[in-house]
Amino acid sequence: MTAVYINLWEVKATSCIVLVLEVLTERRKPTERAKQKEKMRNIYMRQVRLNNGVWMPVVGLGTYSSENDSETTQQAVRMALQMGYRHFDTAKIYGSEPALGNALRSAISDGMIQREDVFVTSKLWSSDHHDPVSALEETLQKLGLEYVDLYLVHWPVKLKPGVLNPVPGEEDFDILDLQSTWLGMEKCLAMGLCRCIGVSNFSSRKVQQLLDFATVPPAVNQVEMHPMWRQRKLREVCRKHNIHVSAYSPLGAPGNCWGSTAVVDHPILKSVALKHKATPAQVALAWGMSKGSSVIVKSFNQRRMKENIGALHLALDDSDTLKIQKMEEWKIMRGDFFTNETTSPYRTIQDLWDDEI
């Protein structure tokens, strides 16, 4: 009887140990919610450190659309936040600042994010060069935020105050004084209205000219960049001066009236995509990030938004890069509307881009 009792005790003790181990193991298994949170954390932790120490997510959602429908933009931003996007790009001339601000404030109010979780970029429009501080204060009012993370000079062009036409007439141009404009941008930074300042659509020469008088160097130069417009010279100049190059239209802007499908339809990108079981869009975005750039990609389509952010997990090899380097180059956003022979400082697009076209 004693022996039987001891065996039963051992069996019970062993069973208890197994049960406890199973419970502990089950507790250690990540829940679906925990897995999703970890996935989101990994996505938006992919960041680049700018020259002033501020970190910027390398994938941003652009908010320009020709329709500029507020509800559509807000829905897209909410979807993007759920997917892990944490960088949002807007501008006064886009008209999307109020919708972006509404969506972000709603997400903050709901506890989905905190303000410091997201990186917001906006831009100084050309008719506001005379007073960047007031322009940024107006932007913040529209956004409903206390600051933006990055404020860019949208174009190296000055228009007369009040001109909001993205395609200005000859009578709309004013005399550009970039030094005065940049002084105003530096004041925005000193006042805490933004965390970083930078430029957009600046050629290598214009970057060099800005650095000649800037007290605070630009943190970012946002320019058109994709596998068919690779910006090699500009990237080298900006790298030399520790200025981050951020790519707009990294897919060639196929959804915009002025854009093209030439990039995503290119046979070389299709070939590389097939090799990696990816899409041409993902290859184009992965190429941009492999060059050290961030990418500002615009789509309000849920499937394409997921596809675009999925490029974070695609790694191209050397043979892919060599193939892409053989692609013909073609600048899509040429800026012809900022040139004329009478009132613009740029008579031709060669003047605008300093022959980098």
C-alpha cells in the first residue's frame, strides 16, 4: 500500500509540474494583439537621424491629391496609422493641412498615438517668403498642432503675397532673396514652431549657395528621386554636408495628373520584382531607401498603402542595383511653370535646375 501511495503522489506531482509549465508557456506566447503591436513598432522604428539629432521615419505618406477631399484624406491617414505609418507630408499649397491635423488629433484623442509618435512635414509656399513665421503659424492653426517636425522651403521661387496658384502667371513673380527667406526659417526654428528646417527642389548649386550664408544648415532636401531620376550628383553634395535627401514621387507619381507610370512599368523593375516575389513599386521604394533616402509615397488605396510600407522588408542585392543603374533617366516634375523670359529669375528649366536636368 505504501509503495502504491508513493507512486500516485509522484504522478500527481508530475502532473502539477506539467500543468504549471503549460500555463507558463501559454502565457509567454504572444497574443495576436502583441504581435501586431510589435510589427507596428518594428515598422515605424525604421528611422534616419538628421543632422540636428532629430529622428525621422524613412517611409512617409504624402497627402497631396488633386481632389483634396477632406474626408478621404482623413480616412487615408487613419488607415495609414493603423498600418504603422508615422511620417506624414503636407504643404499649404496642397490644401490638406486641416484634414491631416483632424485625423492626427483624433488618433491622439483616441489613445492610438501620442504627438511625439508622429513626424509631420509641411512647406513654405512661394508667396510666403516675405514672412515664414506667420506662414508657419497659419499652418499650425490649420493642423491644430503646436509644432511641425520639419518645415521646408517648397521651391527656390518667390511669388507676390497672396498668390495661391500652383501655376503662377508672369505677373505673380517677385524678386527672390533666399538669404532673407532662410533667416525667417531659422526664426521659426528658434521660436519652437518646428524641430527642423530644410528645403525642397534645390539643385546642388542652390544648396551650396544656401550654405554660404546659413547659420543653421538645412536638415533635409526633398526632391524628385526614383530609379529613373537617381540624383547621383545631388546625393553626393548633400552627403558631403550631412543633409538628408528625401524622395518625393519615388514611384514617378503614377496617380497624379502630371505623373507617369514609366517607373513602375519599367521592364527592369518588373524583372527585379519577379526575382524577389515583390512588386515594382516595392523595388523602387527599396532602391530609394538603399541609397540612404527617405521616401514620401502617396496613395490612399488600402492595398497599395500596405504594399508600399511592405518595401521596408525588401532588401536588394548588388546585381539588382547594377540593373537599376542601367535604366534611362527622365525627370518627371520639371517645373516649367516657374520659368519665363520676363519676371522669373529662371528663364529656362536649365536655369531652375542649374543644368542638372
